[in-house]
Amino acid sequence: MTKTTEHILPPVLERSNLLGWMRRNLFGSWIDALLTLIGVWIVYWAASGLLRWALYTAEWKVIVVNARLLMIGQYPIEQVGRLWIWLGFLIFLLGNSLAIWGRGSRIAPALLALPVAMAFIFPFGADPRKWLIAMTAIGLIGWGLGRVKPEALKRSVIAGWVISLPIIILLTYGLSKSEASIVPIVRTNLWGGLLLTFLLTVVGILFSFPIGVLLALGRRSELPAVRWFSVGYIELVRGVPLITILFMAQLMLPLFLPEGWTVDRVVRAMVGITLFSAAYLAENVRGGLQAIPKGQFEAAAALGLSGAQTMIFIILPQALRLVIPILVGQFIALYKDTSLVAIVGLLDLVGIARTVLAQPEFLGLQREVYVFISLIFWALSYGMSYVSQRLEERLGVGIR
Amino acid sequence: MRKLYMSLSVFVLLALALAACGGAAPAGGNTVTVKETVVVTVEVPAASAVVAPSGYGETLKAVQARGHLVCGANAQVPGFGYVDSNGNYAGIDVDYCRALAAAVFGDATKVEFRPVTAAERFTALQSGEIDVLSRNTTWSLVRDTELGGNFTATTFYDGQGMMVPVASGMTTLKDLEGGTVCVQTGTTTELNLADVMAAEGVSYTPAVFEDADATFAAYSEGRCDAVTTDKSGLISRRSVLADPAAHIIMDVTMSKEPLGPMVRHGDDQWFDIAQWTVFTLFAGEEFGLTSANVDSKRDSATAPEIRRMLGLEGDLGLKLGLSNDFAYNIIKQVGNYAEIYDRNLGPNTPTYIPRGFNKQYTDGGLLFAPPFR
Amino acid sequence: MQYEQKRETAIPFWRDERILRVLGQVVFVALVVFVATLIYQNMKAGLARQGISLSYAFLKNLSGFDIAETAFPYSRNSAYWQAFLIGLLNTLLVSVVGIIFSTILGVILGVARLSTNFIINRLASFYLEIIRNLSLLVFLIFWYLGVFLKLPRVKEATPWLGDIILTNRGVGIPWGIPTASFPTFRLILFLGLLFALVVFFALREYGKRTGRAPLTLVWSFLAFLLVALIGWFVLPERPIVADLAFVKGLNLSGGKILSPEFMALTSGLVLYTAAFIGEVVRAGIQSVSKGQIEASRALGLNSFQTLRLVVFPQALRVIIPPLTSQYLNLVKNSSLAIAVGYPDVFYVSNTIQNQTGRAVEMISLVMFTYLVLSLATSALMNWYNQRIKLAER
């Protein structure tokens, strides 16, 4: 996978020869040959078993019937359009961004065509199909616009990303209590499935990031009180499993608040995830801060910048840029970790899978359901890391 | 690239602004609390104010102000509380909450279900997060006292049982000597099992699981020699095993398990409402009132008790602090006890459980509604 | 400029940076203390409303529930703290076994990723890509329900790979039973250990004196083995006889029976963590520059010596810090035992909290326990890291 730059071109003859390639790469020595055979056997055994199960044994009906539940939980069906709208908004921004920053990348159209492909491959109903096709159309429009006017759009795209979270939350939660309004409130107990997983992830990322940065700065602060607080917090949180923090958020947070106050269960989980992730992010950011040479501080001071100005305009942008790959890794870990909220009783992807398995007509189909949600977790997480790697390469992020 | 910095800087500024909101220097310290307050005010605008405090009449007022009932439910027990593939809650415990909503609002749909785990259900009730807990919870002394709740009435009489494969030839608990028993944690079941086995002098290994699904999956795969839970659960789960006839429920009852809805200590009015909702369901069956015929029966009712119950005579509903036709609303919108039972656990469902003790006292069961007067 | 200012008037105290700093910190500390007190007061008030007071005294009460896997005798008549201790020991067991095996598998994966064999290389990367993008919780649930519970039933079980019996009631492996001469043998083993230590220090001295690098550990181990073997054959009776697992009725008997929950949790954690360790190892090996290898070859070291004396020590320095955090992750992730029903410390505490309603006490106790475990692990690894660190001159 890694390209070795000092690779010397082999003689043409050997390169074009399949047998030669096999000899070099598969049967170099007798140990190699043995390993190859074992490898081939493992591949055959795993693939054939998996295919046989997936095509013949598995009962995928449980997924087809419960597809909506797994995707959005009990979100009312007449309000689903709101979710599509913000998804469309995100895809539009994605198309835009891919065109602007991923110049000439070929993955963009493929990525944007994914919804249409899904619409035709999987047995969706008529409505979701229409929406999926619309998603691709919107994404391609965004992409096209981005290609035509990359410079002019940059600002608005960034602004779009910044306001996307409020938009998502507003559209998902709703504005007005009355049923008559266009966006009536949909309570969080109806959020579920992939929707809840997604929201937990997004909120977790967006809130833990600033807190993490502040903690990292706090840890390097010259003020002992601040420093010790940050160190204590970071080490305390990093020393315990996420599940204990989630339990604390679910069971103890209500006790910490004055009588008569409650915090929504979903919000409690968000708080738990955010506080947990912030400690890890703080350490990552600290790594970036430590890598900034002293000269930068001195130069900033020489220019007459104050401490806060130095941090915001000189140090942080460089430090954060350095650690972007690590941060993305942390965000992906956060996404995977959101599944733990199922243990405290939220109906995220895993939680809803468990309730689906309690439906009388589908008892005992654990393999199908868990394989399906594993696939979702895998696809999104792999997709995230793939896209971010590509973007990083293109932007030269992480390389000084 | 520069834009990337910009967007990142924007985030940082956002962070600083957040900190500033909390009235703190941007020092990275008290963000913990800052976040909580922000979230509370932003995302739970009104809900934080309408949590039901305890105290006479407070709960009903709070529920009415909020506009809907909040019911702590189960999402994982077929027949009692689960989410069907349309995303709707279903089950006998769930229908009770609908009945309560019908009593309070005259509208059975004004209820919000919160799935609560076995571990957090009592905390959720105590903290006022839910108004009523209807989640196959066993009535016991500790729960009535120390855990801060009051059981209203038993909606389902159950007892703990033990299921084994027929082929094992086991018929008594003694046969389980040296065996493994699958059981779910966080329940009285786990404690009963230890009690009964100790009393019988049987040594066994428990295999304890956190959710019902894993418990029965483990049993059906042969991980355990036996599985124990409430008999209702055994029956409904047996009916969906690969070969139901290959499993038998031992003729032992290891404990009494009266299941029913629970409310907080301290609000007797709310307790009465929750309790008489149950009795309305019972009485509805006793008097032959169903959702289909309650309209015509109301028009033709002559029996004084039925007339009182349906609000045609007297002011029973008003005494509870409800509208006078609360019972009519319950029966009309949710049905009587038999209808709820048949809908969820009747012979035409995959989770069929014979009614057993859960028959009217007139049929030799234990359902007995006090007089409506 | 500054001079003049100073002469004219002293800086007012509200602009004196030193005072401001102190003031800022005082405010900060006051704020933290204030919030903490507020939380504490709320909690106390809340608990008082429920008629509960904070106390750990309940840990002495009878637990009333049974636990499957116990390191010491335990019954429903034991106390809560004993149940907690059993959970803790189970966590330690899973952590230690998990760390050992995930290190082994991780090193294999890391090396396989660098292999020139196309199939092996691809297989290893494929494995890493699959595992690293899965949610551990989902993986564990699937691993338990979809794999370990689907193993053959006891009746259909046949020994596998010699004498290992795989069933969904557990995995039976051969184990040893000590005989009458075992105490003597233990003594001999102790002597062997002493002998090995002597060899170890002698060789190290020798290495320091001559500048050579003898295989210290290997030779010490061989010394130990020699003594052990002599003891084994000299004693009139074999000190340990093999005890094979076998099927007895509905259950496994004899040997050592590992429960499916333990196996699923441990192997799941191993498979998951090994994928991350594999990457750590690969990065570590790749971090040693080619020049180092070429230089050592130029010095006349053979390829084994190059690996042992040049590549490995340098790679280790890069590997240890991230490896430590992987170990910590494994320890913390073992709390997911709750998903597969293995009674680790978190699961047992959860049960206790369930039965007693003591949420605050149990959660704080569990968090404290994990904190101590994490700190101990990182202290151990830091100590090791210090030892192998480049001695900078």
C-alpha cells in the first residue's frame, strides 16, 4: 500500500509475467509456499462459508421489514421529510466541498452516486427511493457548482458546515409544540437507530472538540490551578471505561441537578460521550501543541501579539493541522463507541437491534441483525477514514 | 488550506464563546458545567420545568401542563413491551399506559414511552423523569419502601418457572444438580433462583445475561440445561423456539411474581388515578364493556354501577381529579382487560399465554375490581 | 518608554499581570469548588428525599445472588464485597490473558503486514481493515451469539487439535493435576529459578566486560528448563499428571473448562486489540531506517543479529508508548463483558447496584477501581519504557 519511492524498476520481462510474479510473491521459498497455501485455504473457507450463509441460510426479511426502525428508530413517518432535508443539505455541502478541496478527485461522483445505487439495489419503498435519487441529484448539483466556481463558494461552504449542526438539531427536534406547525417537536425518545447514532456522533465531535482544545491549553497553562484541574480531569476520564461514564451520566446526573430539573436521556448520553471524548482529544491536541517550536511563540511575542492572540492565530492553527489525522481517528473511535449507549437503554443502532430481536416474529435471528449493523458500522467508519485519508493526502495535512 | 485553518479557528472561537457564556475566563477549566447548562437551556426548553414533583396532586397538574404522559416502558419483552416493525410500542404494559393517558386526557395517544433498563427504572421514577413505571416490574416490599415507589395493582399474576428440554428428562429442580441455568440479571429472578436452589440444596452454575434476548438465545443453543424467568416469559419465548414441543416448563413455581404499574411515593391522587385505571380495565371486562360496544351500552345502561363508572351518574371521575367520563374513554380507546390481553397474549398471537390466574374472580381468577361507588 | 511609565506611577493592581494571575486562579478555584459543592449538595438532598444516605456499609450485607466464575468459594451467603472482589479478579484474569495473547497475535499481524508474500500481506491488511472499523460492542455480541454459542453441543463434541474439546458449554483443555511429589518439584523449580538468575547476571556481567551481546534471556531460560527437566525425571513419581477434559453427561468434566463467556470476551478482545497492536508493531518496525540495517550488515552482523541487536531495540522504543495505550484500552474494554454475560467487575457491580439501588456508591467504586488498574498498567509500562529508553549522552 505504501509507495516506496526508492523502488527500482524491475526488468520488464519479469514484471509482465504472471508466473514470475507468483514465484516472487507467493512461492519464494518453501515457507512462503506453505503460507500461501494456508492463506488460500483460509480465504476459500471463510468466503465460501460466508456466501453460503448469506445467500441460503440467512433470513434477511427481518432487516427488510425493520429497515425504517433500524435507520431512524420511531421517528414519525410523516416527519421523515425533515431528516431528508438536512441530509440533502449535508450532501450538497459534501458535493461542494469535494469539488472545491478534492480537485480532480474521482471518488466524488462515485460517492455521490451511492444513494442512487442503494435505491436500486435494495428493496426500498417508493418514497425513500425518490428521496435517495434526489440526494444524488442534490449532491451532483453541489459538486457541479463547486467545480464551476470553487473560489467564490469557499466562504459560503464553510459557513454552511458551521451552521449545519444547528440546522440538523433544529430540523430533527423541531420548533413548535403545536401539531399544526410545519416542524412540530419530535421528542428525543423517538430518535433511534442510525439517526441517533449519527446525532450522538456529530454532537459528540462538535462539542468535545472545543472542550478538548481548552483542556489541552489548560494542561499547558502556566497557572497551576488551571493546569492541575486539566491534568486531573484528563487523567481521570482516560483512566475509566466509557461505559462507567455513561452510567454515571444516566444514573447520577439527575441526582446532581436541583430538584425538579431533569435532562433528557439522549442529552445525558451526549454529555457523557462529549466529556469522555474531550479528554482524549485534549491529549491529541497537546501532542500537536508540543510539536510547535518555541520560535513560533517568540516570533509572535516579537510581533506584539498577546498570549491569547498568539494561541488563536499562530499556535493553534498549526498545532491542529499537525494532528488532524489523529483527530479523525479519534472521531471514528467516538462514532464506534456511541454503540455503548445501548447498554444504558438508548435505542441507537445496537439498542434498536435488540428491540427488533424481541419482536415475536423475529426471535432468534441474532446473526442477521448483528451482521447487518456491523456492516453499517464498518461501511461508515471505513468510508470516513478513506475520505479523510484522501483529503489529507491532497491537502498535505500532517506533513510539515 | 487557509480555509481549513479558518474553519478550525471558527471552532476554537466557538469554544471560547461557549466558555464565555458560562461566565468564566477561557481557561479550559469549568467547561464541564458550562456544557450542561448550555445543553439544558438549548435542547430541553420547556421540559425541564414540567418535571413532576412529588406532593399531593402535583403529578396530575404537571402531566396536564405538559400535555402528555411519560411512561417508563420496556422495549424488549415480547407481549409485554416491545417495538413492532412499524416503530410503535406494543404489549400489555404499554397498553396500560395508553389507558392511563385516556383517563387523564381523554386521548390514548397522548403518551410518550421512555424505554428504561432494569437498572435505571427506579431512579427514573424517583427523579420524576417518568410519571409511571409500567415495565413488568414485580411488586415487592423493598420496592414499595426503599426504592421509593408504590405499586398500584397487579395487572399480571405471574410466577417464576423453569424451562428444560424434554429430552433431558428433568422434572424437578433436584435434577438440575451440577447443571447450568440461564438467567437474566437485574431482576428478582436472579435472587429467587439463588434462594430456591439453596433451599433445595442443589448446586448449579448460573449463566447470567444482561438482556432477555441473549438469555434465551443462549438457552436455545444449548448453552444451559435450563432457563428461568417468569412463567409468562417462558411460555411466550417457548412458542417461538425452533421446536416448541421439545421444551417443557417444570411443574414448579419458584416465586410469586405479581407484575404491575408503579408510581412515586408522595402523591396519593396520582396513585389513585393509576390504580383506578387498572380497576376500570378489570371492571370493563366484568361488566362486558368493550371498545366496540361501549357506546351502545352507555346509551342503554341501566345498572347503577355501570352508569356511575361511565360517568352517567355521580361524579366519580371528578373525585379522582379527572373528567367524569374517564372510564368511558379508557374502554372506548384502549378496551377492557380481556381485549388488551387477547391483543398481546391471546391465542392468536405468537406469544400466547393461557390466562391462568389472570381471569376474572367470577371465572376463578384473581382479577377483582373494587366497587365503583 | 517602559522606564518612564514605571517612574511616573506603579502599574495599578488591576492591570498587574502577576496579581491578575493569582486572582484569576482564585476565581477559577472558587468556581470549581462552588460547582462541586452545588453538585454535592444536590446529590445529598436528592438522596435524602429518597431516604438514602451515602455509605459503603451495605457492602457487608449478604449478596443473595450466585456468580458463575469464581476465583474463590462464593455463594449467595457471601457478602457484596466478596462478589465485587470476584468481579475484580475476573477482570484481572481477562486483562492479563488478553494482553499476552493480543501481543502475540499483534506482532504476528504486524510482521505479516510487512511480508513480501502477497497473500499473507493482503490477508493481514484485510483483517486489520475489517476489525478496526467495527464497533467492539457489536463485534463482541456477534462473536458470542454468532460464534461461541453456535459451537457443537456437548453431545456432538469431538476432541479437536489433540485434546481440546470445543462445545457451546465451554472449551475443555488438558490441565495438570499435582501428585504427592509436587511439593518437592516446586522446590526444584525454585532452585532452577535461582540458577537461572545466576546465569542471567553472570552473562550480563560477561556482556558488559567483553562488549559482546550473549543471548542472556535464552540461556537463563535454558538453565531453568534444564533444572526442571532433571527434577521431572529424577523424582520417583511424575509431579504432575495430565488431566484431559472429557464429556460427562450434559457437561464437560476434567481438565480445565473455560466458559464460552470467558472465551468469547477474551478472544474477542484479543482479536480486536491485536489489529491495533499490529499497526503499532508495523509502524515501529518501519520506523527503523534502512541505513541502520545496512550499517549493521556492513559491520558484519548476520540477519538474526541485525534483527536482535539493531532493529528490535530501536523499534521497541517507538512501539512501547502506543502499545501501552492499547493495553489500557484492553483493560477498559473488558468492561464490555456485560454484553456477553461474563461476571467482570463492572458487570458484578451493576448487579449489586441493581439489587441495592446504591448507584452512587457502586459507580464511584467501579470508576475508582478502573482508575487504579489503569494507573498501575501505565506505571508498569512507563517503568519499562524508562529502562529501554535511549540513554542520551
